[in-house]
Amino acid sequence: MESVDNNRINLDLSLNIEYSVEDVSSKNGSSDIIISRNIIDEVEEIGISEKENILISSQNIEINGFLQESSEGDTFKESNIVPFVGQIFLSEEEAFIFYKRYAYQHGFSVRKGRFIKQNGIVSRRDFFCHREAKKKVEITDVVDLLKYCEDAKKSCSKFQYAYTLDEERRLEHIFWSHAYCFDWYQEYGDVVVFDTTYKVNSYEMPFGIFVGMNSHGKTILFGCALLRNEKTSAFRWLMKTFISLMKKSPKTILTDQDPWMKEAISKELSSTKHSFCIWHITFKFSCWFNAILRDKYPKWCSNFYGLYKLETREEFEHHWPKVVAKYNLQSNKHVKGLYEIKSYWALAYLCDYFFGGMTTTGRSESINAFIKRFINSHTTLSDFTKQVDLAINDIKQKEEHEAMLEKCKRLNMKLISPLQEQAHSLLTGFAFQKFQEEFERSIQYSIHHQNGNAFVLRYYKDANSRKHMVFWDDCHEIPSNYLPSRWRLQVSHEDEEVNPQPINVVFEDQIICYNNEAHANDIVQCPPISKTKGRPKRRRLKGGKELSHTMNTCGLCKDIGYNIATCPLKENIQFSAHTKNKKQKICQDTNLNPVLLPKV
């Protein structure tokens, strides 16, 4: 026998009989493998495992021959190879070649699909029909997502979810909140940070998350949403759905400076104080003011930060026009815009509201960063929810770890006083540390008695600093309203006000499904690719001088629209050859590359 490449196997897998392989030489010196039938009685004596091994070996021989054929131009020979359950291949490429040939014989082709790695080794690879598979996978995608939500709701009633469909019954928006997230919101939902990010799923749907901060100062997740777009209608549906399913509205919410989000929150969360992330505002300062202020730009940033930290509205209104006039920015549109939204970013207008010390949306970005470690713009919706679950489990484990540390290790008091002892016994380690920092600053104020139980406090280093009037009530305890339950070791929410919201709210031309138990996922279609806000990927149109530079310019007559080769005056120019020879001579004399030579 010469080589396996010249072998041929004729095998009928539909018959429940055994075959033997014989080597028969042909006239041209090559050899064929001929399978002959034996008696049925002999078949019964051979074990099932041995039969399978013979079949697998026979087909592997055929596959090896096909590898050579496909490498020589994918010229497929007729064969009777049929895949069967339990078939084994020596490599992924061998399996792909086998199914590629099988598909060719039946009039279609195959393509490689998703794969799963375990410990850096591919443990699974899917092969799909070149036309049907993609559509089928996308439909196995939305079904998996809604099935996940249905199963989670059945296993725990605290799991919340809702979604909408468009006119073509394609998934439009979806919101879900894990059972852990629902409990976290009931405890720490007084302040919420909301932010969106992109490129986290195969449909490019914007991903929005509601996050907060627990009693240990750690970031926690309240809920997630995938939206079709970032229009006002989408944000309105999300905010209405959030408070409906989570049973109450937050007291404050922190977002980026998005006009559509601002409008939606003002309409759906009218009792919630809305604040803008100060980082997103100051991030734009470089492109707004650097060019017009030049060397004064750093000083302007310092003065603006001073305005941002002012404690009272009177101080802010008094100093704002002075700082703006100092840099001659009275007519600047960005400065005017900042003043119009001052109640959303200036601390003087936010000091009466609780934000937990948060002034940016950085906490939401930390969760986004964690999730993005495992996903990309090609991730399916079902895989995406699994990665969100990983983030939730990570948060839960950290919370349990912090609770254990609270029991085993407590912070020491730096100063001995009744107020410190009270705070130490009630607050978590994170909250007590913040209390100690403020308590230590109290010694930086001088106290002056006015009359009766009235005293005046003022920062001792600055005689012109603002005075604070306080009244001493002969009490050595901190009032309970200054020790909220969210910062205590034992969290109690019996006194928390919960305002359930109606659920059956339907927008015009929308279908809203809340905790759907009717298996609507059988008819729900996958969403289209979303168009996120911002400049599109295509390049902007050029005009004016930019466009003129891109047009062909003749090197002889300097006219636009053609070059030297097509110039109508080329035949009348007698010195073109002389010019070429002159350049060649310069190259030879100076030993320079012609590209570096000046024009002559």
C-alpha cells in the first residue's frame, strides 16, 4: 500500500452489519481499501465499542484523504460519509473539514461559530450553516435572555424585570434587577448614580446601570437596562419602570450632563433632586477655554473650583460675576450655560440634599469596567446577563467580607468624648472614620459666647471667614437624625417611607411587558443594531479650501482637474525632458534621493 492519500473507503452506515477491510492492489500500483461483508453471526460476537472504533477509524482514513483534497483547491470527491452521535475527531480542523465536505455534498456550506475556552484550551467549537446559523443564533439569543428573566422571577419573587417591544415585536428596551440588587435598593436607595456605556453587546444597545453606595462605602448595583437608543422617550420609560418595580423613588440622583436624560428625570422623578457629574463638566474646560485664555487658563480653573466649593447661594451669586468679569467671559456661551444649570452642579445649591459624598459618576464606571473585562461588542444578550451576574456576585462577596471585618476588627477612637463613643458604637467602620475626620476639624474653630446659650464659631486662622451661629442645649448626644440608618451597623428600615407606584403604564405606540408569564419570548424578535448618539463613523463632508486641496492640480499649467499626463499644453512644452535630465544630474552629483530634492 502506497499512502493513505490513495486509499478509498466505501462504507454503508445504514446497515447494522460489520465489515472487514482488505488491501487490493490495482494495475497502476496504487491500492484500494475494499470493505467486504461478513456473516451476521460474526457481527454479534464483536462488542459495540469495537464496532464504533472500526467505524471511527474508517472515517478518519477518509477524512485524512479529504484533507489533502481540500488543500489542493477544495475539489470534493463523492463519498458516503454521514456524521453520527459519538463521532470522534483528532482536531478541530479535522472536524471542520469533515462537516465542510458533508455540507458540500448536500448543497450548502458551513462556517465556524462561537467557541468556549477552559484553562486556555478550546473545549467547544460550534459549526453553523452559512445562511441559517446566524439568524438562528440571534433568535436562540433573545429567547435565552427572556427565559433567564422568567426563571429568575420564578425562583425568587424579588427579581424584577420589564421590557418593551416595537411594532414588529422586536425587543426595544429591557430592565432587570437581581434579588440582591432589589434588597440593596431598599436599604441604600436614597442616592442613585445612573450612567450609560456602549459597545458591550452585539446589538450595540446602550447599557444603563443604577448604582449606589452601601454602609461600608462600597459600590453596589441596583439595576441594569439595555435601551434601543438614548432619546427622551427611552429614558422616560426607564425611569418610570425603575420606580415602579423598585417600589420607591430615590431622594437624589447623579448623572452626566445629558439633555434627554435631564428632561426624562424632571418628568418621571419630579420629587428627586437631580445633580450633574462635576467631572463631566470640567472635562470639557480644556477645549472650551484653553485657546481663549491661554496662560490664564490654569488660574481660571482654580477660581472656578473656588466657586464650586462655596457653601451658600448668596456667596455664589456674589462671587460669580466678579470671577467671570476678571477673565472677560461675560459673553462666552459656555459660561452662560454653566450659570443656567448652576443648581445641578454648584455645591451651594446641593448642600441641602444627601449625595453620600459622591460628586461624580465614577462608581458606575467602576462596575462598567468590571463587566467590560469579560465582554465586547460581539457579546450576545444571554452571555451579557451572565457577566452582570458575575459582577453582582463579586459585590455580594465583598459586602459579606466587610461585614465580617466589622465583627472582628473595630477602629480605635482617636479622641475620648461622649460623642465619639456614641458614634463608635453605632456606625460602621467607614462611616465612623468619616465622623472622626470631621470631629477633628472642630478644634480648628474658635468659640465666642454671644448671650444665653448662643455661641459664634469661626475658623481661627482667618478673621474674615464666615461666622456660624450655634446654640448649646446642654446635650452630650448626637441627635438620631444625624445618624441615619444607612450608616449604622444594624440597618433598620421600619421608618422608611415607601410609595408604591402603578405598574400598568403604557406609552403610545409601545407594548410594555411586566414580569410576563405568557412565554412571549416565543414571538419576540431580536433588536436591530442601535444607533448611538455622537458623530457617525463616516467622515464628515469637506468643502472650501479642504476640497480644493484634494482635487488634481496640473504641475505645468497649475489648472485644477487634471495632471501633467493629461495636460492639454503638454505637447507645447519643450523643456520637460530638459527638466527631467536636470534632476537626474543633481541626484548623481549630490548622491540624494530624488524624493528629497526641491522643485526645479
